[in-house]
Amino acid sequence: MTARAQQIDRVVIVGGGTAGWMTAIALVRLLGRLGLSITLVESTAIGTVGVGEATLPQIRTFNRLLGLDEREMMARTAATIKLGIEFRDWGRIGDRYIHPFGTYGEEIGQASFIDYWARARAAGRAAPIGDYSLPIVAAWAGRFEPPKPDDARQAYDYAFQFDAGLYAAWLAELAQQAGVVRREGKITEVRRKGESGDIDAVVLESGEAIDGDLFIDCSGFRALLIGDTLGTAFEDWSHWLPCNRAYAVPCANGGDHVPYTRATARKAGWQWRIPLQHRVGNGLVYCDAWWDDQDAADCLMANLEGEAGADPRQLRFTTGRRRSLWQGNCVAIGLAGGFLEPLESTSIHLIQSGILNLVDLFPGAAIEPADRREYDRLMDLEFERIRDFLVLHYVANQREDAEFWRAMRTMAIPDSLAERIEDFRCRAILPDYAHGLFQQVSWISVFLGQNVVPEAWDPRAEVLPEAELATRLEGIHQRITRDAAAMSDHLDFIARSGGAFEALGETAG
């Protein structure tokens, strides 16, 4: 097979921030041999959202793929380690669980660990499920050590809590050193080609026109190219995820530098807490149909652990996604393509997924319909499966204290989710997705954490005598407790590894 001539060689990225600079550094480092000319247009007069400060373990894969040093990243972004996400008051008031980046238990027999645990629980001979997860026990204790790859019993991963503004600034430095050209200025006009309707150029206030072959829309909620210019339809998911506003505010750390993110259910939404080395990121996601703006802001400010570093900043949004994320010669990455509330820290992951899918499908001599169809198919899977996972948190509640939670429990949900809930409740049936972000352990953590417990289990879990099963479970629990206790204090690990924050500098809101 002969190679096609490379004609898609001028890439224009509209918008900086996390999405824009992640895209720029990825294209220049992963596709550098193609000789691409990459220009990023941003304006310092246009603010970035800056609320995505908690990540998933896939960010480590992204950083490694690009040759980014993990220790330097931590030092430049005030990062802390993240072993999972704590959920408070989501099932019932007083409930508390962690969605971990790791497995539960270990192999006991032919059935899954969850089947053995469900059987022992029904007999009153099992500890809470979180006691059988090393990252959960370590997280509660504020401890961390990287997993040992040669120890199958340490099957866990980790992510980061970092200042997204500082991460973008670091990537901007690296991208420009590698040849990405930054243009400062507001875009006042988007020129299109007459015959195809594709984008031809963006025009700045100065009158400068920046031509391109492929345009990447990282303009955030504005969706300047994919929405305003190309008119790509937006699929509204607010009937399933009705929260449509948020307040964000940083505050001083009250001394609790825990290696996990917290999401606390409130009257008609939820509050996030993301501890960084130099401050805490806080926010409240809510639905204005059930909660007045001022009351929501007051609730957030009343539940800060330290002095606020700024006034709360309000964001307005609609959950959903563009019907097509690749339209003509324009690809939407980040908020321009869609928004799912940051309950499971998926915002940066969706940016990353969009970038890597684009790298895999980067066009050759021309943009083909097949490129666009496959890109949209892959991103549709990402969005829809994350959507279902987020909806699960809301529908699997037993709260009676607020109208919002009662409405969420009884709302109509996607068939794909309803079947998944029923299968797990009936007999712990939970097949892995062939594609998609959240796999079995993630779903199990939310199901069990919010009191959706299997009513039956794999009959092979009955083979082991009950007393022996209880002994095996207790042995696993004790081993995990010992392993967690042997880990370093979380902040001590960061300091020892060279990840201590170098200077405060400018921070994201």
C-alpha cells in the first residue's frame, strides 16, 4: 500500500485553556513527523471555566504517551494524589463510600469476589465492601504508595487533583517550545468556503486572517465553530441530568490533604471538594428549578473549610452533546462538544479521549466521511456510557428529605441503564463494556455504596463452607489493613518524590 500525500497540514486550534493546550501538545508530540503547522488562537480577555481539577487514572496514560514527567507535572500544578472519589449522603443521609481506582478483594474460587461477598453479607459474616479495597482503606487513612506491578494483590491505580489553569500553562510552555504558534486575540469573523461550507479561516480583531485545513474548536461553552458557525445540533440531556448551574470558589485548606475528591449531596445538587497542595477547589452543582441561586451560593459558602480566595463564580450550562463532534473540517473537543457535570471527574477525560481518537483518525490527503463517522461513533459511546453512569448516582437514592431527590429516584431513565440496574440487583450480573470509560468496579462501587445489593448470587459461591468463606474474607481484610498502614503519609510521599509545589503563581478559579 502506498502512502498518501499529506495535504492536511495546517491545524488551527480555537481556544486555549485545558482543552486547547492538551490538544496542541498532543498533536505536536504525537504527529510531529507529519510536519504539521499548528496555530492556537486564544485571548487573555476571555476567561476559562477552570473547574476541572480532579482527574481519572487515564491522565497518567496521556502524560506518559506524551513524554511528560509526572514529578514535574505535580510540582508545576500543585497536584495531590487521588485514589478515588468519596460520595456523602447520596444513598441516604449519613451514607459514605468511595469509588476507588482499583479492585475489591481477591480471587477466592470460580465465582467473582462480589458473589462471595454478597453471600457472606446475607449471612451477616462480611465487612462493608470498602474494607476489601486497598485504595479505599489507604484513602481513608490519608496514605499512598504507588502500586507494585509485580504484586497482583495491589491491582489499583491513581490519578491527580491539580490546578487545571497551571496544567494548561505548563502545557502551553511545552507546546510552544515544540513549535506550536500562539496567536493572541479575539475572533471577530469565521470565513467559510463557498462550495463545501467548510471553515476557511478565522479573523482576529487586528484583521489578521488565520487559514487552516483542519480547525479544532476548543472555545468552551461558546462553541464558536461547531455551534455558532456550523450550526451543529445539540442533544439536550437535561431530562436525565437536570442540574444546569454551578458556583465555583477556592478556599484555604483546613489541614485535610486527603488523597481523594469528595462529592457531597445537597438539597438539589451536590458540592465538590478537591484538595490541592496550596488550596482547596470547591463548587456546587445544582438545578435552578429546585434551588434559588442565592440560596445555593449561601450553602456553598457556608460549607467551606477555610477563608474563600475569591467571590463565588457562577456557571450556566445544559448537559448533553453535539449530534456530531466532527462536522466538515471542524472537530469539537472539550466543552464545545458537550458537557456532563463533573460528578465523576470526566471533563478532562473527555478532552483526552477526543484528542487521542483524533490522533488515531487524523486525515491524510483529505478528510473522508469514514474518518468523521468513526470519530463520532467512538465519542458517542464515551458520552452515552458516562451519561448512564452519572444518572445512576441520582436514581439510586433513598432520600426522602427533598423534592429533588424524590423526583430523581422516580424519573424515566435510559433503557440501557434500567436493564443494567435490574441485572445487578437480581443476581450481580454486570458485564464489562467492550468500549467505554467505567468498567465493573466503578459500577459496583456505586451500586453497593448506594444500597443496590444483589438479591442472589452465582451458585458457585455456595461451594465454600460458610465458616471458611468468613475466614477467607477476614484474612483479605487484615492483609489490606496491614498494606495500607505500611504506606507513607500522602503529603510525605509527594515531598519525597519531588512533587512539592514550586511556587504559588497564578491559580485557576
